[in-house]
Amino acid sequence: MEYVLAFLVGGAICALVQILMDQTKLQPGRIMVLLVCGGAILSAVGIYGPFKEWAGAGATVPLTGFGHTLFEGVKKAVDESGFLGIFKGGFTASAVGISAALVFGYLASHVFKSQMKDS
């Protein structure tokens, strides 16, 4: 049941984003920023934590989950280090995810060849 719930919640978030992409003139980069900032804001007001506990991977895998991770990391680092925690907390909390994205992106660039088209 846990997998079904994660699939449904993650799918619902993706469907809402697809509707946003189709019905507005927002560029994909701006939508990604909205998702990360939305996750951080929902975390700041105390909504995203309980939602993450209920939805599991359906809430942590989308970009809203990345915003939640950044916020939680900054909050923890500020509690421990004060003002400097603002700058290091997000990096510390999300280092594994960012590193994985870089490593797998690099590996994919060697496996797949670019298909650049002439204009």
C-alpha cells in the first residue's frame, strides 16, 4: 500500500505541474524554481513535514521534496551554527542528492551521444 500511495501522490504532483506547464506561459526553469520554493515555504509553515510522513517517497522525490530538504538543513544548521548555518545548511542536507545528479549526469553524457540538429 505504501508504494501505491507514493505513486499516486507523486503522480498527482507531476500531473499538477503538467497542467501548469500546459495552461501557462511559464518556462520549465521557472516552474522548477516554484516547486523548490513551494516545498521550502510549505516546510516553513509546518505543512510539508506531516505530508512527507504520510506520502513517503511520493512527497520526497519531486522537486518540492528538495525544497523541504533544503529548508530542514538550513533550519538545523542555524540552530547549531547561528547565522553561518544559512549558507552551509542547504548544502550539507542535500549534498548526496546533488552529488548523485552530477555523477549520473556525467555518466549519461558518456553513454549517450548528443543529437544536435543544424538550424
